[in-house]
Amino acid sequence: MDESVKAIKGPDDEHTPKETVDKTIEPDALRIISQNCSMEYIKRLRESPDTDIFSTAYRVGSRIRLIRKAKGLTQAELGEKVGLTADRVQKYENGIRKPKPELIQEFATALGVNRKALEDPIISDPVGALFALFEMEMLYNLKVERSPDNSSAVLTFGHGVSPELDAFLAEWEKAYKHFNEKINLASSEREAKDIANSYTKWKYAVSRESAGEMSKQSQRELLKKQIELLNQELEILGEE
């Protein structure tokens, strides 16, 4: 990484000064800097190891905190905008309290974002799907690039960020190829539909044992691996 790429620290509640970024920047540096700025989403695992990181309250609170810091606001400043104390904002950000829909809208207005940016994404909605992809960019090193013929966008996941996800994707690729080949060889429309139904059943059963029964400890280990990867990237940027 070129020395011209500097670390950007999101301002904390004491208004830590930001460092600047030279305009001569490497093509993939935006991803690294973006992950640097959004470290709080994962970093708080260390601060609150017993927090249920998969609760709706935690996820919404994490997004509020992430965007607040990106906007350069303290908890007190955000609280003033929505009529809450800094302590109450902290409780929402930490997932201790779950904001009601009307309060989520107030947070969104105060932060200048679509409320869908704070809520759990509904992927049948294109906007919700986009926010889901943004989170996968941060958590699973998702990248968006143009296809070789420049006709469409191509999404790729970073290998090694999540061994479990890597394994699921490998299974999915094999299953997709297998069922697609069977459909192409089907002798009737009915047979093709039966094969498609088999593929659907496979998709919703594939993670029943491996993911559905994953313990909190293994979930923490997965996120610790992600934290380690991000810390390595921070070291490249000269983060102390």
C-alpha cells in the first residue's frame, strides 16, 4: 500500500481530529478506508462480549452508531436532534434498548439518511437489497466490479474472510451446476419443474445443521477472524 493512503479515524465522542487522505490513492484503497471507518460495527464485540449481536436492537443500534460517526456527530449532538440524552442514545446504539419505528424515523431524519439504512433490510425491495449488500461489503469483503465485457456489474466475496461463508458458497456453486445440468437434460416441462423444486428444497435445507445450530461461541470466533483481518489492513494503513 502506497504511503499516500492515510488512515481515516471516525470522530469519537471527544471529537478525535480526522487525518487527511492524499488525492493520489490506490484503486482498492477505498474499500480498506471504508472498512477502517466502519470498524465500530464489529469492534464492539470486544467491548461487550455478551451482547447478542444478532438481535434486531443491536443491528439497528450498530447502524445508528456507524452513520453517526461517519457524520462526525457525538452521541450528545445526535441526542439533541431527536430529543434524547447522550446516555439514552448510547443505550440504543449498544442494543440495550430497541427504538420504536417512529424513533427510527427520527434518527434517520437527524442523520440525513433513508430509514431503510437503519432497519433490517427487506431484500425484495431494491433499496433494502442495496443496504444488505453494503453490509456484506463490510462483513464479507464483498466487491462490485464490471464484468470483463463491461455489460454488467459482478459481485465477488473475499475468500478467507468467513470460512463458513466460503464453504456455503462452494456448496452452492456445485449444487447450482448440478441442478442446472439436470434441467437441461429434462425430457419434459414437468420433470424440469420437479428438478427446480428439488433445488429450492436444497437451498432451504443446506444450512439447517451447519448454520442453524452454530453456537454463539462459533459466531464470535467468526467475527474475531473478521476483526483480525481488518486489523491487518489497519496496520497497512499505519493505524496504531
